[in-house]
Amino acid sequence: ANSVFGHDSVMEEFSSFMTCVTVGGGARIGAYASLNIGSVVVNNATVGEHSIIAAGAVVVKDIPPFSLAMGLPARVVRTREPGEKYL
């Protein structure tokens, strides 16, 4: 899907990414996290479990669990509730 997953990175259970996502080396994608179209996670950054990274966002620092992050650089715009739907 024209995506890149860098060396020594970890993608935990049930996490997903869409087309054109780039994940740098040493990154960690938490369980149930979702990286949307064209998003980027830089080297050694963590996306917390159950977090959503918006299309085109660039994660340059850790994103806490249960967050919705967007922008360049990505910033948390709100916290998600446990069990909240992704769409």
C-alpha cells in the first residue's frame, strides 16, 4: 500500500495503517492505534494504544494513549473515550 515501516519498530496487536504511511525506525505503534492516509511517525516516537493519527499528520513526539492527533507537527486535539468508535 506504498507504506514504509522502519527498522526495529513495533506494531502492536490490532493496530493499522492506511496507504502512504511512513513509520521511522525504532517507533512504537500501540495496540488498536490507527494511522491514516499519508501520516508520518518519526524515528523513536510512540503512538499510544487506541490513538488515531489523522491523515497527513506528522508525529514528532510521543502521542499518549486514547488521543486524536492531527497537524504538522501532530498535536493532540482531544482525548478519546474507551470504546469510542473510530469513524
